[in-house]
Amino acid sequence: LNHQNVPVFDAVVVGAGFSGLYMLHRLREAGYSVRVYEAAEDVGGTWYWNRYPGARCDIESIYYNYTFSEEILNEWTWSSRYAEQPEILSYINFVADKLDLRRDIQFKNRVAAARYDEHNRNWEIRLENGTLVTAEYFITAIGALSASNIPKFKGLDSFKGEMYHTGRWPHEKVSFSGKRVGVIGTGSSGIQAIPVIAKEAGHLTVFQRTPQYSCPAQNHPYDTEVKFKTRENYDEIKQLMQYSMHGIPSGPQLRSALEDTPEERERQYEEAWQEGGLFSMLYRYNDIHRLPEANETAAAFIRNKIKQLVHNPEKAQKLMPTYYYGTKRPILDTDYYETYNRDNVSLVDIKAEPIEEMTLNGIRTTEADYELDVIIFATGFDAMTGPLFKMDIRGKNDVSLKDKWADGAELKTFLGLATSGFPNMFMLTGPQSPSVLSNMLISIEQHVEWVADCIDYLRKHRLEAFEATVEAEEFWSQQCHALAEMSLLTKTDSWYMGANIEGKPRGFLAFPGGVGLYRLLCDDVAARGYEGFTSSLAPNATDK
Ligand code: NA7
């Protein structure tokens, strides 16, 4: 390769969502040359693509923002408890403008491949348009839920109507007025979209594979008192979030669900239901996430709510989940179950009558033909590893990441941030980090700051080829699996387990020990001079 005309950066960052933007800011402030490549036309990542009706965050707005800058905190005000997608995207744009980030981002440029050059100890990064650049550090900020999943239904191309995936929603407004709409999928996206679409559509048919537990978001506009209070105490709130389980300033109670009388439990759960936080129900007791009998008390409470909210007993029955509550990411909704009381909404249980194929006019199950004008895939994502595998990432000896992790048991990282054989590569919100189990923003800030500090350290000590050891990633992966096994998380088919994608190896994909413990462990690794990593002194150290 002739490197003469190839641009050289200190770091290339892939993705201009929350993590990529902050990574760019941190590295640029420290004096490094950084280039961000982003496939979309603008900033936003997840919040750029997920524009489906009803899309909003499941973490309260006042906690779902950057905390690194007091100025940014003070200049922005959220309108309601759970911000809608357009407001979150405006916030991201506000930050990008404020920090003048766009000048180092190249939009509409997808990274196709990245290869570690062992001789030069840097990365060659190739864009889809063929452009080649090199960088010492290759940082993926590509999101954990960004590779959208459209199941390979037979006859997918034969449907003549409109088709959309919630995670790739068009920018133009989609009209449902008078149309027969089908939604496949009842995860968080489906559950947010269904009530909104039902209000507009002629008829809505929901194709449900697994019923979900959902609690009311109890969303409402923020009053000035809330805004004022959080601003005053933000340092304290920030610390609570950073050392918590899920990145929000609260945590589980210390008592068992089995210690309380059924009446007291009912009172506790009712209070949580009225509160409307994502983890409110789970936090009522310390054993819902690990003891089947304790879990059943919360699960039964929600099933009972469904029975009360849905008037048609047959529909209510179909909507009742049976998996362990909390082993999929909890869901918050606005009028989800109530929507099934509308005359224009029907529910098809596709476990009982599986989808056979898409036809010219709609969906054919084993029992019936459903004629539709629009099909919406709310079928989720190839989580965590999916976005990484979309690029051809090759480390030492030309080994591809996809091959290294081909077998689920071989998915090994150290701290979810790095993997052996891939020196100078960092993954933000990567597999085996706690990010998807948490308030993403708290995880993202921690990842970015750790990586930025690490790069500073390497530069200061003139170290190159920074690589996780096989032993360290072995240890970390064992910890992830062992912690997951201590809970009920591995007992459910979920995207945390890779179970939503046909043929994907099965295994728990995150670090379930909580963001607080994770932060302490990451800090400890750094404090010990990056124990668990190897590096070598730059041969030309004196000239650098
Ligand atoms: P999810 O939570 O993965 O939900 C996807 C839904 O699509 C879920 O109900 C799936 O059923 C269903 N699905 C997936 N594949 C199929 C096939 N082949 N046939 C029928 N139904 C299918 O994705 P979301 O976008 O809703 O939410 C992702 C995260 O974003 C969420 O956890 C929040 O953190 C925000 P299944 O349950 O697998 O049987």
C-alpha cells in the first residue's frame, strides 16, 4: 500500500450519535486529530433513525443527557418527563452546534472495513466509497441497537404496499389515515408505536410473537420546580447515577418480595405502577431479578393489570406474558393495553398461528390471510455484535472480528471495551459492557472518558499496540456469564441473549454487574497501569 496520499489521523471514530460526538469532543479538546465517519446525513445515531410514531426515551429526560458540561446542562431544558424523539434529536443538534462538532464529521460516509497494520501499528480504514485513511486508534461508536432486523419471511418482496422498519423510519411523515396497517413485533418500539398508529389508522392488526410486560410511563410535562431542583443538586444526582446499578439515581430496596404479606406487596407494586419509572417495579424488592417465586409476584401483578385494562378476556389472555419479569428490558408505555379496547385494533398471536408468508396483499398465517396497506416491522435489532459485524474489521494476522467471535462462546472482550488480537481498537457501548442494561448516557460518558484517559496515558508513556490480553478477556467473559447466571436473565429468549436473531450464537451479551461496579473495575484497571493490556514502547519514542 502506498501511504503517501492517505490522510493520517490520531483517531477515527465511527458514528455520530451520543457516544461518537462526545468521543470527538474529548479527543479534540486534548489536541488529537480526529475524524468521525457517519452513514447518516446528520448527527443523532439512534435518535436520527428511530423516528417512528410515538418514539421516546424510557429514561427520564433530566437523567438522559450529557453531564460533562455544566454549561450544556444549564442551557437546555426538557419539556417533559419522557422526551419524544424530535426533542432528543434537537438536543443532540444543540450540543453538536455548541461544541462545533460538525467540522470533523464526514456524513453520508459508511465505514466498510478496518484493518490493523502490524508493521505500522495503526489502522487502515476504508469507506464504502473506496476512500482510505489511517489512524492510530480505531473507535467504534456505532450503537448497540443499530443493525435493524427484518426477519426473512417468505415472499418479503411480493407485498405491494408500504413497508417500514421502526429503526429505519423515513423522514417524511407517513400517513396511516384510513389504511389497513399491520405491526409485527411488540417490543419497546412496537408498544410505543401501536397506540399512536391505532388513533390514525383505518384498522390496525398487531402480530404478536411474545407478549410483554409493560408499565405506564406516567409521562407528563415537567414543571419548573423539577427543573430547578435537579439543577441545584445535579452533582449529587450525577454521582448517584454513576455509581448505581442502571445509571439512574435510585436502586433496589433491600427486602425480599417474599417477606411481605400479599397485601403489602400489592401496595408496593401499585405504588411502582403509579410512579412509572423504568425500574420502579424491579426496585421494590431485591430478589425479583433472581428468585423465580419473588419474580412471579411482580409478574402476576402486571398480568392482573392487563386483565383489568383489556375488556375482551380472550385478548387479555393473549397479551399476558409468562417469561420472568425483567429478563427482557422493561417497557414503559402510554395507553398500550387500553389500545386493544378500540374497535379498529385486532391482535394475532403468531405463536398460535405463525406467519407463513408475505403475499401481494398482506400477511398469510397458517390460519388466515390479513389484507394490509402498510406493514411495519417493529422487529428489533441484531444487538451488540450486529453493528460491529457489518464492517469487515480485521486485527492481527488478518483475523476478522466476525471469525474470532463466530462461536458465541468465543465472544470475549476485556471490559467490553477491547478484545485481544485487535490492538488500538476501542468499542464504545460494546458487547460485555453494561450499557444496554443502563441509562445509555451514563454508560457512554464513562466509556468515552476511560478511552480518552487511556489514549492520553499511552501517548504520555509513548506506548503503542495497546491490546487486551487473552487472560484478561477470558476472565472478563467468565465474570459476565457467571453474573448473568446468578440472575434469571439467561432463562429468557431475549436480544440480550442473542435469541432474537435466527442462527445467532446464544449467550448473554452484556456485563450484568451494574454501571457502578463496572466503573470501579475500569478505574482500577487504569490505576494499575492498564493491567490486563499489553503494549510496546514506540521504537521512535524519542522523536515523537
Ligand atoms: P425488541 O425489543 O427486540 O422487539 C422486537 C419484537 O419483534 C419482539 O416482539 C419480537 O418477538 C418480535 N420479533 C422479532 N423477530 C420476529 C419474527 N421473526 N417474527 C415475529 N416477531 C418477531 O426491539 P424494539 O425495537 O422493540 O426495542 C429494542 C430496544 O430499544 C428496547 O429494548 C429498548 O431498550 C429500546 P420476540 O419477543 O422475540 O418473540
